[in-house]
Amino acid sequence: MAEPEQRIETPRHQKMVDFRRRRLPAIVWSLAAVLCAFLLLNRAGEFEYIGMAQALEYEVSSQVTGTVETLVVELFDDVEAGEMLAKLDDSQVVAVIETSQATVRQLAAELEATKVQLLSDNAAATADLRRFQIDEEQRRLDALSLRVVIESDEVEAERLALEVRRAQRLLDNGLISEMEFDNFRLLHDQLRRRVEENRVLLAETEQDYLTAKSRRESYENSLPHLPAEEPLLLPLKNAIAVESGRMREIELQREALVLRSPVSGQISQLLCRRGQSVVPGEPILMVAERSAREILAYLGEGDGTRVVRDSPVLVSSRNDPSRVAESRVVRVSPTIQALPQRLWRDPRTPDYGRSVIIAGVDGLDLTPGELVNVKLIAHR
């Protein structure tokens, strides 16, 4: 009986050769296919672009025609919200206030003369009513007089405030002594206190006027017949009303002469100089916020349709890619437009894309104008 054939075992060396020739290429190609599929899927879910951190910039302009008397700030100065930035010439307002002061004195004299004439008639039916009417107009005129004084002091206080700022700079440079600076500051502080005291007195006087008016109206309602308007007081009442309206106009003119910062930030542009005439709406300077409030990213021409409002994004600093924060899309531009030249791939050929506004991230502490990486995650 024939013995069974014995299979000759393939040597280990030959097995390795066969594996490298037959199986290894298939395994490598399979892994490559899986990796490509993973990269394609990942690419479909995330798109990375370049963005720029932006801070809001505010234009400070005049509301009236005038001449720039003083520029209080210099380029790149830090300013706080409400801080004085510039002041227009106030000579016209000062002249109007002086005219109003003379008018108030004239009205006071006319009221005194009318008072003597009205109270000389002691008819019981009208004596009390006339006293109430005169008291009402007297309170009204007192309030008007205080308003004129306050406006005059406000103009002077603004001038002294400028003197204090100039003195502060001179003191910092060692050009004046501490005592000289204290003198400027003391004058300003005294005037500010006087203004505040007069404002309190004005509020009390206006309340007294309302009380006098209510008392006069109550007395008139108690009479059997409503009396006709007092002819001697009517021209004076109208004149006081006209002057009260003029004082409101003076107040608005005075406030318009002082240009203040709308926000805390830095002076980014100075667009005029001292002595320059300006018209309403003409920009005098620009104030930029200190930190970036939003990020402006630019997508390719065909990418904008994949991004909608509130899409999640990841923002990272290009200077330090480890600083990453999450944000969201706020607005998407409806049109294709040219990208800033800084972002062109070829400086000679403009690139176009769609703008996307992304909410700023406080944690990244981005500098306005800084480039950042923006990864738009379209599918989560």
C-alpha cells in the first residue's frame, strides 16, 4: 500500500515574500480608501477660512455750524464714555445768554410794576385772585432767572474744565507747580458745586411754581363765575413763555458745542484741526472700541449658501492656534464682493467671496485687525 504524500511546508521566508506581494498591497489600498473616505466626510462637515477681528468705530460730528475752538484729545488717546473730546467756539451762545439775562431783568421790572398796579385795586372779588396770579408768575420768572444763571455757569465751567486738563498736562511735564494746578482745579470745583446747588434750587422753585399754579386754579374754580384773563398780566405771561422757550434753545446749543465720546475706547482718527470751521454732520474724529466685538470672515464664492445665521463656528488665533473658542454666525452677506487686498492670494488679482459676521469672543482677547482662523461647522 502506497504511503500518503507529505505536504512540503512553505518556508517562513517564502511566506513573507508572498504576503508582501499579494496581501499587503490590498491591505494598504483598503486603509487608504478608508482614510480618504474619512477625510472626505470630515471635509464635508468643516470649512476653515481666514477672518479679521473688528471693533466698532464711532464717528463724532458736530450738530451745529461752528469753529473748533479746542481739541482736547490726541491720536490714540484712551477715552471714557461721556468724556469731552472737542469744543466749538461758544462766543455766540455767550452773547445770547447775556441778552437773555437782560431780558429777564426787564421782565422782573415789568412784573414789579404790574404788581403795584394790580394790587392798588382792593376790590374783594379780584384782590386775592390777582395776588395768586402774580405769585404764580413771580415763581415762574424766578425759575427762568435761575436757568439763565445755570447756563452761564455751565459755559464757564466747561472753559475751566479745559483749563484743568491743560494744567494737568503741564504739571505732568513739570512746567507748573502742584499749587498752580490746584488753583485751576479749585476754581472748577467751586463752580461745579455752585451749578449743582442752583439746580437743586431750580427744582424747588419749579415745585413752588406748580404749587402756586394749583392754588390759583383751585381759587378760580371756587368762584361763582370764571373771571376773564387779566389784561395787564397777559403780555407779561406771554413774554415769560417766549423767554422760557428760548432758554431751552440756548441749553441745546450749549450742549451741542461740547463733543463727547459715545463709548469707552481710543481715538482712531483726527479729521479736523483747531480753528477749522465745521458744519452739522461733518466728522471731527473717530473713536474705536478697545476690543474686537465681531469677526468678519470671507467665504469662497460658492460657499456662502452653506452657511446660515446661528451656524456654529470655532475661532482660533493665528498667532496662537491653541487659543480656540466657540462662537456663531450673526449675519451673512447676500452678495459676492471683493475681499480686502490683504487676503488676496495674488496681490495683482482680486479675490471675491461672501462676507460672514461672527460674534466676537471675549476669551480670545483679539486685537482689532488681527487675523484669525474660522472653522465653520455646517453639520453637527
